[in-house]
Amino acid sequence: QVQLVESGGGLVQAGGSLRLSCAASGRTSSSYVMGWFRQAPGKEREFVAAISWSWSGDLTYYADSVKGRFTISRDNAENKMIYLQMNSLKPEDTGVYYCATKRACSGIGCYEEPYDYWGQGTQVTVSA
């Protein structure tokens, strides 16, 4: 089992920035992919960004809607923290942001569910 706890959400004006954090605990050694998804009111949950790691290094994946504005990173020391730096925020970025993890992925699979474990989510609200 892996437990995920998100933090860092809040209310920000358009054009502002937020940094989300996700702390993982439990059997984290078996997970090599962590990602962020979001769900806006009345909409389906959607992929935002993911990071995978292996002996050859880290790979990052972004939805087109956030590319160039959001940056996903991880704490290389323990593989237990990831971050989502969100800049130039827009009202359409509003939603509940969820951290998720799974054992592995490749290609399109890194952008898609299912992921094995999910956090409870943190609210991000961007005002116009």
C-alpha cells in the first residue's frame, strides 16, 4: 500500500503561481511513476503531468494545456516527494488536483489512468 498526501493548494489570481507537493509513504520503493491529475466542477478528471524514473534518469510528461507553464519534479533523495510548480495560472486551471502513483509506464500509458494509488486532492482556485 502507498499513501499519498497533497498540499499547497489555494486561491490565486490569474497570472499567479502555486506549488503543490505530494508526500508518499508506505511501500514507495515499488512505484516508479508519480503524476498529477485534476478535476474541474462538472468535468471528468484529466491528466496534468507525470514523472517516471529509472536507472537511466527521469522522464517528464505534460498535458498540452499546461506545457510551458507547469513543471513537475521530485525529491531524488528518497523518491517520496513530488512537486508541481504552476506558473501563469489561468481560471481554467481551477479544480481539485490529485497526486497518483503506479509501478511503471511507457509512452502513452504515462498519460493515462489507471494509476494504482491516489491522494485525497487539494483545491486550486484561480480567479479572473
